[in-house]
Amino acid sequence: MSARGNNLDHVRRHNLATVLRLVHHDRGSARSQLTRATGLNRSTIAALVAELVELGLVAETEPESTKQVGRPSPVVAPRPDVAVLALNPEVDAVELALVGLGGEILRRERHVQREVPSVDSVVALVAGRLAEWSSAEVPAGGGATVAGIGVAVPGLVRASDGLVRHAPHLGWRDAPLAAELAAATSLPAFSANDASLGALAERLFGAGRGIGELVYVNGGASGIGGGIMAGDRLLGGLDGYAGEFGHLRVGGSDHVDTAGLSGTLESEVRRSRLLELGELGTVDDAELERRVRADGGALSAEIERQAGYLGVAIGGIVNVLNPELVLLGGFLGILLDAAPDTVQAALAATSLDAPLASVRLERPALGRDILMIGAAELAFEPVLADPAAFERGRGPTVARSASGFGALA
């Protein structure tokens, strides 16, 4: 994702894309910053920004007064009323979010599922909610054009076409989820592995900004996966299946994971086990964390046990990939905060000294927004790649926020 531009007329579309990406990922930039970042001259930047304004993708405002000598440079900001729908289907809930340019969450819904959702039920839910949103009254200045759909899937997703090859906890095999969403909504739809999208989101908007080598490991209701960023590139492997850290072997037990492999991270470190011991039923991570902090009994012992296995797995990741930063999302972040010494001790016992000295463990900066922002990047990509082709009003217009949203049955 190079930020260098080119002044030749025949690459105007490339330069438009370069400027829009910078504005989107920086959540706003001064014109002078765009000039420095792209290497283009001021008049070219001014013309490109003017075209993006006319397309309805950015807005230009005067900056706040500064003490600098001379006229301050206008600020170019992404238009949040250009939005996409992001979703993350899990075994216990389907989360939807409307995400505007700049990664701003405009509205969110969490639909609790009494049964594991099928592809058909997810498609029906999304189509129904979009229809209801777009038919509702939109207040003046409060509407957003929906340009596409992005899905963060807890499973193996083929990079070439978004086919869900296997989402074991959901029971999906060779599921054309993106294609069915596109057919049901008449919007372009894309899908990818949830943890890979989490890594991308943190690299672009969160704790990974400016970090060259980043690994994100996510723990959710559907198991454990990961994403790897090397510089500006998301490493997906040949078909997009890289980062399945949940299947790393961490011990000699006969517990098996969803792939039938024994002694793996996913077989030993399980969110469902924490919920069972805490008698919590179906709760989100915020409530799980609150209970973990308050508990002093069997739940604490299980946290220590799982934290040890988590540290062993991170040791293997550090030895193989030598990252600068490992981010632990979902319930894995809860384990890190609840038992940091246990995680660090297991990591130190299983990793080489040299890469261990360079790595940091943290929780993601984007919190509960991480998968929504990552999924949104999938759907924004056609707009970012070719802004000149964007047509405002081509998708449905929905209200950017609404009251009464929360955990919905």
C-alpha cells in the first residue's frame, strides 16, 4: 500500500486512490500532509481533493487557528455518510455495524441467536435489516449511502472468491455467503477470515500503526484464529488460510479441537469453558471480563491453566515469525490481563531469547470495534481502489444512528 503518487495524467485514478486511502486511514489529513506523503505538488493535490469532494467522498474544512506563520493548510476529512455494512456471524450472535469512511462506527446491532446461525438465516437477517433501515425515515443530514457488505467469518475463507470453505463451529462448508448476500441485497459483498481482518484493522487504525511486523490472535465463541501483517501486507498464504494459530500443538493431552487435532491451543483454551465454570450462559466479552475480575474460585484456576497454554502458543509464534507486536483479542485479551505473569512465564520458557527480547504483548486498541472495522475494509476496497467509479446514491440510504439498539433477540 504505497503512499507515493505520480503526476502523469494517465494515472489520475491511481493518484485519486492514493489520496483517498491516506485520508481514510488517517481519518483526515491536512493538504500539506498529503503533499508530503505522496510527493505530488500542491496544485495536483488541490485538484485531486477537489475531485474527491465532487464525488462526495471527502469534505474540506478550514483548520483551527495555529501559531504557525502563514496560512494553515485546509483539512481533508473522509465523509462518514459513505458507509458499508460489516458483520460477524458467531455461534451465539450475529453482530452488524454500519461503518463510515474513516472507520467510524455509525450504528451497531447485536442479534443474539438461540441456535447456531445458518448461511440462509444470516442472509435473511442482513437483507431484512437493510430493508428496514432504508425504509425508515432518515433525518436531514443523518443519512449514509451503503456501498457494500464485508463479513468477518470465524473460519477458513478462500481468498480468490470469498467462499467459506470451513467454519467448523458454525457448521458451514463450501458456503458462498458473500455471493448470496450480494444476490439478496444487490450490493457488492466480500468475506474473509475474522482474525486476519482484525490484524488488518489494527495495522491501519489501531495499535499496529507504524508497526512493521504484527501478529493478531483472536479468541471468540467459534475458536481461535490469527492474522499476520508484514509491513503493509496481510499474509494469507497460498489460498488465504494462514494464521490458524488455534491448531498449534501446545501440550500432550488427548483433548481435540474442531479439526480433530489433539493437544492444540484451541482444544485447551476455550471461551465456552470459562462460561460454563462461571455459570454465565450467553454473554459478551465485556460481561465475561467483569465476571473474571470479580471471581476468585474455580474460574480463576481455569484462567491460570488456559493462560499457561496461551503463553506456550505465543512462544511458537514468536520463534517462527519474530513479530514486534502480538495483539491478543477477544477472550484471549481477558486471559492476558487476568494472568499476565503466567502468560509471560510460559512465553519465556518456550521462545528463543533473541526474538523474545523484541516482542510486546498487548490488547488491541480498537476493542469491540476491531472486527467491524476489519470487515468494513473489505467492502471499502473497491471505493478506495477506484474512487472515480463511485456513484453516490447507488446503494440504499439509511440513518447513520438510531436509538434503542443493543442486544436483540
